Amino acid sequence: MRQFQYVIKDSMGMHARPVAELAQVISDIHSDVLIEYKSNTVSAKNMMKLLSLGVRYGEEIRVIITGEDEDKDYKRLMDFFRKNL
């Protein structure tokens, strides 16, 4: 299992465009990816649940990655979050 904390830097928070792009990235990887925010944990494959978290600018999430390719997927997801959120 790999995980990282990330503070949202997009002024609009986790909104539809970057969440849709995240779903595209997730569809190409083999690991399971969970997003934890406050006391809620959801699959990163479920756009509606991600949006329902209501994560805003400046708030912190935890990304949890498990699977055979978790090291490679960790790097790919870190890059995605830095560039898009």
C-alpha cells in the first residue's frame, strides 16, 4: 500500500473537470485507489462520490493506492494531482 496527503490547490476545489480527468487516469491503472477526506473514504473510480465529498481549495485529502503496480501508479497519481488539483 502506498499513500500520500495532498492539499487541493485548485481555487474551485475538486470540481467536475479535474475529477473527470482523474477518472480517465484511474481507468488506465491496475491499482485500487481510494480518496479519504475527513471521515469519508470513496473509490476514485466513482466520480459522483468524489464530487459529493465537497473538497474545497486548501483542504487536505489522502490518496491510498493498493495493487501490483502501486509504486508506478503512486508516481502517476502524484504527478496528476500536482498538475491538475
